[in-house]
Amino acid sequence: MPELPEVETTRRGLEPYLAGKRIVHAESRRARMLRRQPRDRDFADRLQGRRVIALRRQGKFLLFDVEGDLTWVTHLGMSGRMEVAEPGDPEAKHTNVVIRTADHEIRFVDPRTFGFMAVFTPEELAGSTIARLGPDALTDLPPSRALALRLEGRKPAIKSLLLDQRIVAGVGNIYGDEILHRARVAPGRPGGSLTFDEVKAIRRAIGPVLRAGLKYGGTSLQDLAYLLPDGRAGEYLDRLEVYGRDGEPCRRCGTAIRRSVISQRSSFWCPSCQS
DNA sequence: CCTCCATCCTGTGGGC
DNA sequence: TGCCCACAGGATGGAG
């Protein structure tokens, strides 16, 4: 999916079209997209006629405040994107949810349907996984000491722990590899084996890597599953140091980048720079 | 609590 | 061209 930079780019792209706007119509064309909504009819019922107050984000979740103390939640999953269109514009395949304001349509396009939408009451929100999300990796990064405590004694690879949204929210598979390369820590190292200096290096790498991704509008892979709300592709792909560069030379030292499988996900890393 | 792993989907690209 | 397999930006629930 879309990781933090892509989700934040999406949030910014939607803001002018949703902040302060009234929702006149909401419909889902695939029941699966509402699977987190306790009763799926609540989704349209709670949105229609209400105004969106503010667009927030925590980690990879979009959290839109809606009149009546409601939170409209979107997770883009692996292949989700949001489009801003005018009514009548041709629809992309897999347009699974459509939200209309007075003069625009917000379309949730998600081929793999790993994403979801829901409109939660405060109680429902408190009972959801969103309540268990760790601090946002961009806006709320905890100090190294706190991170070190969360890694202490942990057996899983640091790469897996970086992807654990309960520890820090927002890092995914691409930026996780980029962060570890910048911090010069090998992805397979057990979390509990890191020295405090290594934890500090990772902590220091998170902000710059995520901000660089954000600056270029995120990373659109070849399949273009992720696009900005206006339809443009993110431009960070060419700037990636390791992700997807299996066999290519490390830009720092020239050694061939390796691919390893860690927790059933690909990890790309430089065996000389990272140890 | 922790760790591991299968699972939910559709699309694409490579090898034969 | 067609077929089959591997793989893809994520999160979760259940087993142990």
C-alpha cells in the first residue's frame, strides 16, 4: 500500500475538496469494502447530509472528522487510491466506493480490496485497531529511549518490528528498507540485538526518509496502483536507494543490493553498508 | 503477552 | 498466444 507519504499526499490532495463540504451522497458497490462497519447501512446513513470538518491522518489511516462526533475512516490497503472527479467523468475499474459533494466525486479505487472504509462513533473507534496504533512516524516520533524499550528482548527482525503499526505508525515495506539502509542496520537483525546507537540511527533516519518520499508525492510502482488524487504518479521511485534494486549497485558503496525474505515480505539491503 | 503464518483479493510479468 | 507460477505498497486472527 500506500505508506505514510502516499497517505499524507492523499490527505492533502483531498483536503480542498472535502474540508467544510457537505456530503450529499455515499455509496459502496462492494460490500467487502465496508467489512469493518458493524452494520454496513450505517456507512451511507451516517455520511449523507453531514459536513466534513477536518481531514486527519494517523500512520496509514485517514481519519476524517464528520459532524455529529463521527469519524470517517479510510485505509488504502495494498492497492487503494482516492480520486477526485466530477460527476460524469469516466470511472476507473474497481471504483468501489463513491462519495459526492455538491460539485465533486471522491472515488475509492481499490482492485485488491484490502482497503476499507467505515464511519465510526467514538465507541466504535475506541474498540477498533486504530485505538491501538502507535505514535505517528512523521508527526509524533518517540525519543530513541522509548523506541529502544519497545525493542528490548524482541526476537523478530528489526524490519518486521518497523512494520508493526503498534510500535510506530506509518512505516511500510518500501520506506522500512530505505530507513534501515540510511541507518546502516541490516533488516534481519533481531530487534533485541540492536545497540542503543543503532536504535538512534534508525530513529534519526525515519523523518528524513518519510519527508523525502512526501516531497516527491510518494512512490508509484510500475503497476501504478497508487496515484495522487489528481491522477498524477508519485515521483519517488527513481530516488529509492534499495527497494526493488535487487542486483543493482548500492549508490553509496557500489556493492550489489540483495533481496531477502523476512516475515514473508521482500527486504532489499546492502550487505556492505548494513550490518 | 509474544511469535509465527495463513489469509483476504486482483493484476501483472516472467518462464516455458 | 496461452498457461502457470510468483509476487505485489497491508493488516488480522488464530494457533501454539
